[in-house]
Amino acid sequence: MNMSGATRIVVERTGDTATAAELISGDFLAPRFVSSRGLHVRIALVGHSATLLAGDDLRIEFDVAPGTFLEVIEPSGTVAYNARGGHASWTATARVGAGGALVWRAAPFVVAGGANVSRRIDFSLEADAVALLDEMVVLGRTGEIGGALRSDQRITVDGTPLLVETLDLRNVSSRSLPGVLGGHRVLGTTMLLGMKTTDTVDGHVTPLAGPGMLARALTDHAHEATAALEEICADWYATVAGRYSVV
């Protein structure tokens, strides 16, 4: 059931064809059909109101039928603005059916000065399902010290937790310590979930204990994080898309 105000994308399957069965606009984002071919559907998430302000609660839901491939693109990113003593939240949930796939190459998530935002990702993958998530968090616009961010991620595969992570960046002084951000303001992350590749692991990639791989880059500028991870993301995308004969 769709929560009030949530953006919802549902992909269903009939024979060898996938369709966007539900494209429900939320309070902040509208899903727009881009293309479909066979079991592959591409949808764009388009913003239609300013986000995120104090009191905002942005929610995105994905439901991917078994054996189908949903690819989500974002033309523009999200900015969490000065909350002026308030708080905002952003949540993305996904259920990917057996043998299905979700690829989401998200636009940057910018935490402006004075912002106070909670960000949560909760993905549930059934047996043989995969997900590729490429994302970037930027603390502060040019010349700003970014505001407070708490980021939680929970990924399960076939009912078993694969990745459970909390990144608490609410304290400006502690997040600059070595072992946290070390003074950097951009965190790029690419996650391959539900499978591993046989590629040689480079310095950015950490194999997870279960079926998954995580690549990260800490930089001072967004383009540097993109450059560090783009080849990894492209290789992992080709691996996922190859399961569905997508070029």
C-alpha cells in the first residue's frame, strides 16, 4: 500500500514483457516513463517542488516484479536546506522480486549549511535478485559547512541482512576525524547487492561478507568522486544489464 505523499514505482511482468504498472507522484517527486523494452523499464524521478525544508518527509517506494529490470535515473539532485531549528527526512524503500533487478543512479544529495536531515535506505532483495545503487552525499554547497546528516542503510538478500550501516555526520568536528570523513566533504558510494563480480578488486572496493560489493570515494569535489567510481559503476552496470540482454 502506498503511504500518503510517497512517490511509488511498481513494475509488473506479463510473459516476456515488463510494464510500469504504477507511477504515483509524491509530494516532492514525480516518476516519468522513459522507455521499455522486453523486461527492462526505465523511469526518471523528476522534482516538482523545493526540497528538503524543515518538516518535509520525502519517501520513495520501488516494487519490482520477479524477473524484471527497473532502471531509475534522476535529472537533478536533492538539496536539504537550512532547517532553522527543524528537521527533515528522506526515505527510499525497495522490494525486488526473485531474479529481478533495480539500478538506481541517483543524483547528488546535498546537505546545505544549517540543514538537519535523516536519510534512510531499506532494500529487500528476494532470491537471485540484484540491485546497483550509485549515490553521492555532498556536505555543504560551495563555501558552506554542511549541516547535520544521519544516514541509515539496511539491505537484506533472501531474508538475510547483507548490509546494515549507520553513518552519523551530525557533529561537524567529529566527522572531520580520520576514519570518518577526514576533512572531506563529498562521499561517493556505489553498491552492487545480491551478487559479486570476478573483477580484480581495486582500492575503492570492499567485498561484503555476503553477496555484494561496496565501492567508496572520499573527495573534496563532486566531480572527483564521480571520476573515482565511474568505471566501477559502468562495469557493474554491464554485469547487471547483461542478465537481461540490455546494451
